[in-house]
Amino acid sequence: MTNGSPLLEVRHLKKYFPIRGGFLNRRVGDLKAVDDVSFSVPRGKTLGLVGESGSGKTTAGKCVIRLIEPTAGEIYFDGVDLMTLSDREMRRRRLDMQMIYQSPAASLNGRMTIGQIIAEPLWIHERLRGRQAKERVMELLHVVGLKDEHYYRYPHEFSGGQQQRVGIARALAVNPRLLVLDEPTSALDVSVQAQVLNLLQRLQDEFELTFLFISHDLGVVRHMCDDVALMYMGVIVEVADFETIFEEPKHPYTQALISAIPEIDPAASREEIVLQGELSARQPVQGCPFAPRCPANKLDICETIRPELVEIQEGHQVACHLYPAP
């Protein structure tokens, strides 16, 4: 992984949702959306959190900035454990971290103008109003590639790409240091995706931002991320820098995802690994969570003992019994 002091460090993060059933609607179990996850993001770098729908990556991202409360774990932001902060202290700290959502239309208030949407965090946190707020909003519009006349328009008058630019401008309004990007381009056309990704990279360099980039699209991750963490059923199964992940994937799940990426050059095509069955977070697993779908030659312990995330070489961690710790 990329060297450097981490701005964000997550240790043993857990988020369990109760499963209720029966006549009295009693708690009969837990859905372990995030189950003992640890990772870190160096300052000014991008960590990609990757997995299928239902793998727990979005839940992990929301837990990191305490939009939903974790069940357990430690979340260090610039050396401060966010889990120890009161609600009031957390509100102040949240100025340093913002989230950009998958659906830009759903994240914007359709009854407010674009100027009001971007100015709202300035009103709340900095008490900026009137001309000062408007000047700041105009500056943010230019930063994300929008025009002055967009200030007076409403979200429904914009394309998906423009709506996402508004969401980015709103996030930048409070000068954050960390952006949690939850599938920020998955709802956009391919050509617009490239524009938004290039904008995010420019803003990262210009404002020295740190990104936690959540995605299921490995092509986008390859373009954006310095390091990649693969999640499956609430656990991280492999972590490495993006070159190692794409050139030397070790975990069978990572290998299957990489094999599904289309190749432009027919001569460079690889054999696709087809996984059987579907991901189900409700299904209790005693051993490796990937064992029921694993195409590799499984060991006896795969069904009974959960593998730990171990470092098999410098900066490369894998949770698989095929790769015991050296």
C-alpha cells in the first residue's frame, strides 16, 4: 500500500443490524453488514473500497463519518477517535469530512435553488449570509465547472452530471479534508463519468483532499485509486496498491472480479471466472464467507475457520487459507 501517515484509520469496525421475526417481532439474529473491518487512508491519497452490491461497502463509508452509528470499532481521523466524541463535537468535526452520494438527484432538495443548496452549509456552519454567501457560492460554482446563471436554477433543470457537480460544490463549501465518495458516477452516462472523475482528481490535487472511494466498478477504481480494498459479505478479503491488485490478485474473489473486466485488445483477453450462486448477507457462515462460491481448490478448514487478513508480502494483505502468513 501507499506509504504516508494516515488521515483516516479504521480499526475493527462492525455494524450489525437486528433481524426480527416471530409473532412478537423479537430479535432472532443479526445481519452483519460490516464485520471486523480495518483499513487506513494516507493523506492526499485515495483508497478504493470495492465489492458487489450487498458487500457492506456503503455501510462502512457511512459508519466512518458516523452518519450511521457503528456497533463497535475505532475510527481515527487525524489521530482523534471519532467514537469517543459527543454528538456536538462530532458535528464540528464533520466539517472536515463530507459525503458525495450515488444518486445526485435524490441528494438535492428540489424545492431549493442551486444557490440555496450550496449556501446551506455556509449558513449553518459559518453564519454566512447575503452577499458574502453568494460570492462564496459563485466561486464554488466556477470551481466545479458551472456558470453564474446556474445559481438561480433548480435541480430538475440540470443533467445528472451537472447535479453531481452541484453535490461536489456543496461538499466543498465547508473546506473538508476527507471526501467519502459513494459510487459517485454509477448513475451517470459513460462520457459524463469521465468528466466527473477528472474533476474529482483535479480538485484532489488543488485542495489536497483525501478520498475514500466506494465503487463496484473496477475500471473506475483503476483510474482513481492509489490503494484498493476488496470487500465481501462485510469483511475485507484483500488489500494492496492498485497495480498489485490488477496484475497479481491473490484472493479467488479478487481474481474473479478482475477476470470480468472487458479487454479492448482481443489478444489480451483473459478467461472469465464465473462465480456460482449469489451474495447473501443473511446466510450465516462459520468459516470463510466466500467458501460457498469459491472456484479454487478449497481446503478442509475453509468451511469451518474464518481466515484472518494477513500480510503475504509488503503492503499486500489477503484473507485466504491458500495464503498463510509467511
